[in-house]
Amino acid sequence: MKRMMRLLLAVLLLQGMEVLAQAADSIPHKQENYFRYNYDNDFFSATDRYYTQGVRLELILNSLRKNPLTILLPRISKTARNYYGIAFERDGFTPRSIRHDSIYFGERPYAATSFLSSFRISIDKEKQQRLYSQLDLGILGPASLGKEEQQYIHRKLKNIQPLGWEYQVANDVVVNYTLQYEKGFLLKKHVELTGMLEARAGTLYDDVSMGGTLRMGWMQGYFEGLGLSKDARHDKFQCYIFLREKVKAVGYNATMQGGVFNKSSIYTLRVGEISRVVGAAYVGIVIGYKRVSIEYTKAYITQEFTSGLSHGWGHCNISVCF
């Protein structure tokens, strides 16, 4: 199974790399810049387990097309509109209970990640296609300071202190690549349906996903841009709901199985304990006015390992266009 997964990932990524010869754009577009703040926490699901918190800060600037890493981030076509971004992300993971002061066997290990990302969003409005590519560089393990972050938050909230972080996944390098393709199938004024294929490969995550998104309400067209606009001709007010579902075939997950290079982790899950198929659903609402939008989403996923539980969390996003 693992060998088949890696072969499928390699095929998908190599197909995406066929357009690398077109990666350096010769005609830059005048378009919007963005700042986006994303925050995830399972507090919104009244739990404190598994994927327990995530923070991601994004900056999208047309000047970032000069980033040398852009050559690794393909565009979908010669006429595509391209957005270039950088991001910083921190994620934290815990077992189902943080009250064990010893190794919690059969449960997800403690883990934390921190990484910088370079990404490109390439949109072909005429063909109703979007290609998202991202390269992550960072660290997994105690150097991410996940233990200190969670202890600080719990201390400020006068909550119980988490026990067991000393058994977290050991330090290792994060080098990961993401390629996501989306295609529009139904694009009406107030209803849109799109399909998605995604592959991730590297030292952190190896998996392949497929799914779709249904949006309904008053919104900017999905293949017109990134959701906000400085153009006065666009509607100033947006309000819509969406449902996104996907199924993921998992080859490797370093936050549960440990890093690729450093095998000194005290405790990790074995290969046979990892769920090879994981389902996910996201239900959310977006409200936007002029150059600002806010989003709230509830995420649900099936068990990620054989003795685990299904899980959920809340996602908040604030986007500013300038």
C-alpha cells in the first residue's frame, strides 16, 4: 500500500511539473494584494485532543513573483492570473487526553510543527480551473515550541496543564510539497460546484485527496480571483455558505509516525495503526464587505489511526485586500 501510494504521488507530481517550463511569468498582472489570518482550535468543538490548534499567517503580493522558489510553483496556463504568497504556519497535536504523565500507548503522540511556505494560486477563468502549489520548509518536534505554547495558553486560561509533552515526536526537518487542482462544474450566479484533486509529498505528509465544494449565496465567482476586489464594479457585499467534502488516501504522516530522518522519537504510532483512508467535511459561512471578509468553518474528520476517534475543530479566517 505504501509503495503504491508513493508511486501515485510521484506520477501526480511529475504531471504537475510538466508545466514548470512555464513557471516564470513574463507578463505580471496588476491585481489585489492580501493579508489573511487563519486560526484553528478544537475548543470550538468542546474538545482538547488530536489537531488541537493551528495558526497560519499569509501575505499575498504581486512582487513575490520574483521569489526564486516560484520556479517550483507551476502556473496552470500561459493566460492564467497568478497570485504569489508566503505564509508562516504553526500546528499542534495531542493525544485524546492531556492528563497522562506517562506515554499514552495506542494514542496519537504529542507533536508540533512550524514552517514557512511559498505558494502560488494560478487561475484560468476561461477554462474554470485553478492550480494551487506550495513548498513548505520548517521543523517538526520540540524546536517548534508546541509544549511551551500550549502550557502558556492553559496557564492564561487557568486550565489544567498538559502532561506528557516530554514524549513528543523528536525534532526533524520539514520539506513538503503540495499540488492542488480544482475544476468548475456548475457556475451560476448564486450556486457553484467545483471538484478537487490534491497530492502532498515530502517529509511531513504523503497523501492524495479528492473531493468537491458547493457554494451558495451572494459571492464573487470562484474563478474570478481570491474572493475580494478593489474594483468598484464588483458587488461590495458578499454572504454565502459552503460545504466541502474530501476523501484522503494516506501514505505517511510524520506527526504520528515520526520524522523521516530522525528515528529517536520515544513514542510514535506503528505503520499498521495508521488509517489509510480518512474522510473530511467542512461547513462554513463567509461574510465580506468591500475589501474585508470573515469566515467561520466547522471541520470534521474520521479517525486518523485505528484506535482513534473522529474529530472536529473550528476554523476562523480574516482576509484583507489592499
